[in-house]
Amino acid sequence: MNFRAACVGLVVTICASAAVTKIDVQERTDVLNGRAFGKAGPYERVVAKAHFAVDPKLPGNQQIRDLALAPKNAAGLVEFTADLYLLKPKGAGNGVMLYEVSNRGGKGLLSTFNYASGSKDPRTEAEFGDAFLLEQGYTLVWAGWQFDIPEDKTSVGIEVPRIDALSGVVRAEFVPSEKVTRFDLADRSMKPYPVSDPDAPGTQLLMRDVADGPRRVIPRSQWKFWDNTGVEMAAGFLPGKLYEVIYTAKSPALAGLGLAATRDVVSHLRAQDPGIKRAVAFGTSQSGRFLRTFLYFGFNADERGKPVFDGVWAHVAGAGRGSFNQRFAQPSRTSGRLAGTYYPTDVFPFADLRMMDPETKEVDGLLVQSMDANIVPKVFYTNGSHEYWGRGASLIHTSVDGKKDDGVAASTRVYFLAGTQHGTGAFPPRKNQTAYLTNPADARPVLRALLGHMTAWVLAGATPPASRMPRIDKGELVPMSMVHFPSLPGVNLPRIQHQAWRVDYGPDYKTKGIATLEPPRAGRPFVTLLPQVDRDGNEISGIRLPDVSVPLGTYTGWNLRDASIGAPAELFSLIGGFHPFPATKQERAAKKDSRPAIAERYASKEDYLGKIRAAMDALTREGFLLSVDRARLEKQADIRWTQLAAQ
């Protein structure tokens, strides 16, 4: 049945396909009052609820942890529902479904590719930006997969069964930025697992100064649980300290059904809409790690063994996966020096191809199951400087011992966005509880160009540009001790970059997803390497934005925590830094700055802008910049010159 034809009422049952049994359409409205978007014409918005029933006995479902223990209907199937949101052309589009794995219930595609203001329910001109994705004719899809997001009308979430008979150990972590007396058990605003037995054996509160430092036990008499969802201590929790509480909970959610929901809803929509020829998945940060997990567990085959996604794009996911398919999963938890420490994010394997961990002798690869089933999609991994400093990104394209370039499949491209932080930067830069100015670089123009390459690759087999990543054999990827960062007045390097540790959660974790050791035992870290820099401190490899190749300052993927929030020698999570060049030779001498001043680099503003144009010419020839984005970059360069040159 054609999905367009099926959506004729506000509550509609669509013919079942695979594990999707019904889609209830709650809203079907025109986008921006029926405005036409290029050749794609008008778009419509579909807000719906998808209903699923999966068979625990099918081989493709047996990777879902605890599925066999879940409540079942009369047919022996496990039922659940997920939110669904589509923006789709009313006529013929470009044939590509662009599916964004929602990051904590949100929708980021339009802000990423349309330069739009962020929105979970885009309705206004500003929330559609320049309409780039709609002008290109993509069908845009979001579906819920995370079970613990806050309840609101615009987030996409999932409702999955819980197994009331099960209990287990849970670890919650908290790093305050100021002295407080309470903290929640949940990460961010997510829903926590409540404490089921406050006095259970093993219940404890621990404190560390740094991730790799010793834990100290806080006596039970000094703290208590409040409302069974938080911890309270009259003496207060200190800024910059890392606190962990270990407690017992019950009724774990079947978190792995989020992987099945993604698989099944995409397979269903492809089957129902003949206008969709190819499907591409895009995920940023947490949702990029979700996609790496999706591939690892072999979910790119639907219940009939057919490919789900033709292309998969994990953006700023580093080498991570996440807590997406385990008992008592906490999918919002991440990884970092002082955030998400020792959660199952940086876990072997990291690279596409089979490798052996020399410590454990385990042999595995991220795409092994996909390769064995002949369902390997085209893959993009895009990471910025921060992901090398703060997410172990080098592990996706080096051997585990860090001695050689290795592990990338032929169907994969790795693109390094030099000099960028985790998210889009803002200009003028400011300090935000950071020791230094935050990184203002904006890599979205490159992402727009790369989307065109992914689309041409899946539709027509057009080969995209070769990988652009720092390499060991070219001296572009080195240990931290060999990064030639210049000596800058008042600037300190981090104590250490984020490390990916070998972590033992107990004997049943690898095969069953059951953690019995909390806190887990940490072994030796994997070898992570960093991009080399030039005399200015800017990275020499990868895709270099004009900001980096024609610089007015030093762009880093790292920043330090301001002393006011504690742990000032540690990386600030997700944020990079910016260190402007001195404007004049006299200022450089006064500051004892080793970097040439702006006036020593460029004869005038026109000289500077001419070099910016030449850099854009090179990026365009290489396929990393669209002509439509040149004016935007030149305008940004003009603003930067006006504020930084000060001549």
C-alpha cells in the first residue's frame, strides 16, 4: 500500500509490513502553508504513532537483550509503540529517505543542514532555515527509540515493556559545577531507574578527583536517597569532583527494542512508499553512537534479511557506541574525562574490520555481522578535533595498539573536520565555564557538501571523495607527547586526553548485556592518538575550513574547565578552544606570543579575503564545499576580520 495514499485520516491503520502492525496518524498538515520547495513542490507533515510486534524467536531479534523474558501477546509477540514524525514531499521527491536517529528525543537535521533555528516541531520559516533539504527533495523521518526521555508533545520517544521480575545493580554519576546538596540519579533530564531497596547490600556513594584516580567511599551515615530518584548529602557535593552512587533497581526496560524500532519502521516505510528508492541514516553524537551500535549488532538487516539503510552516517560519534542494548541501560550516558566515565561507550571493537585486542585476544569488528550477512551499507564517519581529544576517534582508523593505519572498510569514508569542536561554534566566541574562549568554527557547509556525495553514492554509485583523516604513516596522527602545540601565554595543555579503557562489567555482560560489577573493573587503556598541528597550533590534516587554513587564530578541539567549577586541569566536555592571533607585531611582542600577528600575515583585509576565496576554491574542487555556501563563508570571514584584526 502506498503510504501517501494511506494517510487519509487522522487515525489510520496501514497494512502491516514486517514487525510494524499499525501506524496511527494523528496529524497530517501542509508545511509552511503549502509553499513549494523547488522541483519537490509542497511538503506535508505527518505526526503518528507506530505500533510494533516482534517475534523473540526470529534470529534477527535474538540480539535484543532480555527479549525472551518480556511480556508477550497471545501470538507470542512482544508489543511496543514509538512516536513517528515525517516531513515529506507531496509529489515526487529525490527518492531518498533521510532518517535522523533522534538525539534524546530531538530533531537536529534542519539546524544541521538548513542553517535553521532548533526545533522539535518545526513550523516557522526560521525553523526551516534555507530549506536546503526540502529543496533537494528528501523525505525526512524521525522515530522514537529512547525509552527514558521526558514526556512532552514534541519529543519522539518509545514505550517498551519492562520486566518486573528482574532486579539488578545500577550506577549513577554526577559532577557538580557548584556546591550543591542534591543530585538526580538520571543523566540530564532523563527518567532514572528508581531505587528499589535503599539498604540493599553493595549500596554506596563514591567520590574521585579525576576519572583515573582512586575512589573514596562516603560513609552511609552522611548521605541518603530522596524520593528514590536522587541523592542528598547535608555537607554538600563539591564542584569538579566525580560522584558515583551504586544502588539496586528493578523492572528494567527493554532498551534494545529501540534498535528494532529503527530497523522496522524504516523497512516498513520503504515497503509502503514506492517513491522511496534509498534510505540514509544520519546521527549526531549520541545518535551517531547509536548507529555504530545498530551496525555492530547486525540490525541493518530487517526481519526478512533485506538491507534497511543503504547509507549510514555517524557524525561526531568518535569511536563510541553506548548503553543502548543491555539490562538497566542508560542510553543518555556518554563518555569523557569527567562525564560518563566507565559507562559502556568506548568498548571494543572500534573499527570496521576484524582486529584482535592484544590484551584480551578478542577478535571482532564493527561491521562483521553486516559483512557476514552481505548487508554492508555505505558509511561516513565524520569527526572533529574534539572527537580525537575527547572521544577516542583515532581508534576507528588505526590498529588497536596505535602503530599503524588500519581497520576502515572499502565501503567506508572517514572525514576529519580539522579545528572543530563537538557542535557548531558561535562568533564572537565567549567563555562558557571554560578556561579559554570557545571554538567558533562551523563545519555545516562541509556537511552539506558531504550529504550530496552520500546521496549520489547510494542512488547512482558515484564514488565520494577519498577519506581525509590524520594518518600515522604521514606523521599526522601522534601521541599527545608529540603534539607540537606552541607555547602560548596563559594557555595550558590538558593533563591528558580522554582515554578509552578496557572495562570489565562482569562475566555476563558481553553475551547477555548484564552488568554485575559496578563500579566496573578498569584495565589498561587503549592507545588513542591525536592530530598533529602546525606552528600556530592548527591541525595539518583532514578537511580544513577556511578559518583553519587561512587563520586569524588557533582553533582547538579541546578546552579546560574554568577554576570556578573545579578540576581546572581536565578537559571541558564537548567544547573546543579559540586563541586569537595578536593583531599587530607590537601586540605580539608585548604578549610574548610566538605566533605571527595578523598584520604580519595579511597585507590588508582584501589580501585576507582573497586568501579565503582561494581556500574556498580548493574546497569546492575537492568536493567539500557547495557554491551556494561560498557567500556565507565570505561574510563570516569579513565579520571575523573586523572583530579580530583591529587595525
